[in-house]
Amino acid sequence: MTTSTHRAEGPVLRTLRRRAAVTAALVVALVGLVPAVATADDDVDITPYSSSQCTSGRFCLWSGTGYSGSFWSTASTGVQNTTITTSGSLWNRSSVAVRVYSGTSASGVWVCYAAGAITSSTSVGSASVRTMTSSTC
């Protein structure tokens, strides 16, 4: 004679198992959607997006809010054209202020960001930047 013991699952255990199965399925689906990480220095698209892309000593722009979209950064001095014409978020991790211009070659309307300035949601023309010589605007 064979005896088996089987305990009926309660509603809490069934719910937890269903949630675990759904979470596992979502993780598998999302892993297939994440593109490879690029390794170039400036003008880079990296996913997943975050402010951690902006390393110390750099001025960084993202095309989208919340540090999303295309990414561009620099540690160089002087005037530089960017690849992001309108920034949705930015972080000045350099030790000097940076002017962000709506036009190329430091032309058009500009906004100055002091050293340490960070914003996750903006809409500013950013076709070029000029690194200043002091930490304030």
C-alpha cells in the first residue's frame, strides 16, 4: 500500500507562485530587448540609461528626460558641437561652469550650468557647449 501526503495550496501560496512565474517571464522577455552596450567616449547610446553614465569630471547631456535617449559627454575645454540638439536631462560633473547653446559653434541662445548642476527634466537647446574657466556662471 502506497501512502502519499498532499497538502492543498492555500490562496496566498498560489498567488505567490503565479507572481513568481509572471516575474520570471517578464525578465526573460526584457533580457531579449536590451541592446548591446557601446564603448565609445563621446556621442554614445548606452542602455539602460541612468545618470551613472556621467563619470566624474565630465559634462553630460541626454536627449530624453530621466537620463534617457541619446547620450553625449565631454571632458574637453572650449567650444564643441554636440550630437543632441535639444537636451531632456543633463549633469555638469566638471569643476567649471558650462554654457549650453541652441546653435552650433556657440551660437544662439545659451543657458549656463554651474559646476555640479544636475537636472533630470528640462528642454534646452544644446547643439553646442562652451566650457568656462570658473565654477560659477
